[in-house]
Amino acid sequence: MSAISEMTADVVVVGAGASGIPAALGAARAGATVLLLEEHPVIGGAAVDMYVSMLCGGPITGVLAQAHAMLRERYSILPGVVAGEWFLPESHQRVWRELIAREPRLTVLVGARVIGCEVAEADGRLVIIGVAVEGAHGCRLDLRGRVFIDATGTGALALAAGCTAMYGRDSKEDFSEPHAVAEADEVVQACTWMYVSQHLGAPKPFDMSKLEASRLVLVLGSNQSFPGNPEAAMRANPGIYLHWGCRTDCKDTRDPIELGATQTEALQEMDRDHALLRENGFAIHLAPRIGVRESNRILGEHVVTENDLRSGKLPDDTIAIGDYPLDIWSDDYPGLDEGRLPGYGIPYRALVPKGVDGLLLAGKCISGSHLAMSAYRVQPIVASIGQAAGVAAAWCVREKWQPRQADPAAIRPVLRGQGQNLQLSFD
């Protein structure tokens, strides 16, 4: 395989999802030239191809707040009906594409599957200097950058560069977390296959509590589940619903074959529910891909833990804010949900991988424990993390810093200038 061409940019972001797009926008708005790579033909990540199209958690801030305002103004599912926080998946892609098109420094390559990572040695440390993207007819495209951002959700770029992965449940001994399991293992959060049901005729009451595999059903305009009160649901919604489908365990979410098998199992589990919906006049719009909550987490300069999130204190190097509970989707943690988390800060150190320069982490793959990740994994928080990584990358290029040398105090004013909230108040 030979290189057919080469492209260069200040910042290269791998993964155009809930964290990668804000990273690219943040870097471009901070003055960097940016390449944003996505291996799939469409951008938007989980909101688009997994139908996780409702924004859970908060705060909704920064570039995501701009996107959210556009969604509410233009893409309510039904005219005159406020859509709450969920919208049809393609709406997310349209909004992100419009925001990207406004940035002349930002170039997007879709269908760009990274097949290699080039590292060099400088001052006794590994530094990433390029990635290779699969091209047509056995050729490849080489991409060079000053700083790279892994927003893949799986840590794929970081692993290719030589970083260390964490996967599965940590033991109580690892981080002294009060709700950690006694022995570490490779169990991760369950997968869920999302879908939308839509009544094709005149809506009539149907009791969604008869569905066995849907853990949660959302009504347009209320964002509330409604088992046991179908009449009230129909009054609130003229016939379209967002479903969290069955909860299905995957043996190894890092393995695409295992994920395929899990998706097949999930479809079989939902057969009865889908047949019942069809019998009652509903069409089923199934997400193209099953939703994956957890994969690799990359070891960084600091590991965010349950204790950090419960502390009520902002780390000195906070670069993003989160407000969402520990949400592990498992019955193995009695007492985990006792008491609401007070709001928490994500430290910059968790975005800096150990042992590799020229690289920042964004989204679910940042350095955190299994338990902590269950809280900050939702889209508003990973969007803030991504935007922070993008601004930090642009500042590293400008100041000729390696990411581990960056000063978070210099990054925060730029983030605030881009509309990102960095306070523990979400009023």
C-alpha cells in the first residue's frame, strides 16, 4: 500500500461524534487549522447512528448549546410541538454540518478509516506525528498534524500510538472507590439498541407497558416514560416515541464480531415487542447500530474516580463541568444511586495520556474509572470535554507546548469566550 497524497493541519481530530465535532469546532474557533476524520459516511456519532438523540445530563453549554438552540428552533419533530431534548437523528447531522461549514479552517473527511499511526521519539518520549487513512484501490492518505485528538470512543488512536488501555470494572483496591467490586474483571456496561416507533394512522391509545424489552419510552414534548398511563401519553404525543430497547450484555465491546453477535441477540429479544407495535399500527425505525456505553478507557496523567465526582470540589485544572449521576445500568452496585452527585469538574490531566506526546483524549475514552465514566459518558459532558480538548490543542500549537505542558488557566478563558460554562451552577 503506497501513499497517494498527504494533508497537513495544526490539529487532527479522529472521530466525528458527540465529542469529536465540538473538539474540531473548538480548535478551529481558537485559530487552528483542523482535519476532522470519521470512518463512517455520516457524522454525528451516537445521536445519528445509534439513535441516542435525546440529550441526557448537562450542562448543555459551548458549541453544543449553539447546536441545541438550532435543533429546538428548526427541527421540532412536529410543527408547533416543543420537542424537549430529543430530535430525529438526522436533525443532529444537519445542525453539525451547518456549524462545520461556517469554519473555513476546518476540513472534514468522512469514510476516512484510520489504518495506521506514525510515532517518533523526541527527548526520550514517544510523540505521534501522523496517521494513515485507507484510500481507494489499495492506496492511502497520510495526514500530518501538530496535535492529535482521539475522539473515537474506543481509544483506537491512542492505543495505536502506544498508550495503555483500561477496560472493564476496577477493583476496590485500584482506586478506593466505595462502590467498586472486590475483584477487577472485564465486565462493561450493557448495550442498548434504540428505536423510534411511529403510528401511521390516527393515533389511538396503546399501553406501552405491555412492551417487555423496552426499559424506557419517551413521549415527544415531555421526556417522561409513561407505562401505565397510555391515554395521557397519547394526549401529550400524537404518535411518535423514542425507545431505549432491550439491555443486552456484550462479552467484549472491543471486538466487532462480538458486537455483531450482541446486535443479533438484541434484535431477537425485541421481536415480540416490535410485532406487538406493528399489530397496533406502528412503524419501527431501528437505529443502524446498537448503542455501546463502554469500551476502552485510556490511562492518563490522572484517573477520574467516583471519589472525585462525589467530592463537590472542582479540580485546579478543571476544563469541563458535568451534571449527571453514576448510571451504570447494572444491579451489581447496591446503594450506588443514593444521593445526587453535586456536580463535578473534569480535570485537564484526564485528557493527557501517559507516555505519549502530541495527543489529547476526548469523550468516553478519557482517563477515568469504570464507575466515574458511567456519569460523564453522556453527550453534553463529552461535548464539553471535546471542546476543551480542541481549544487546548489549538493553544498547544500556538504556544509550542506539548499537551502535558499546557496551562489549563490559559485554556479556560478561551473556553469561556466560546460560551462554555465552567462553574458548578447550572441555573
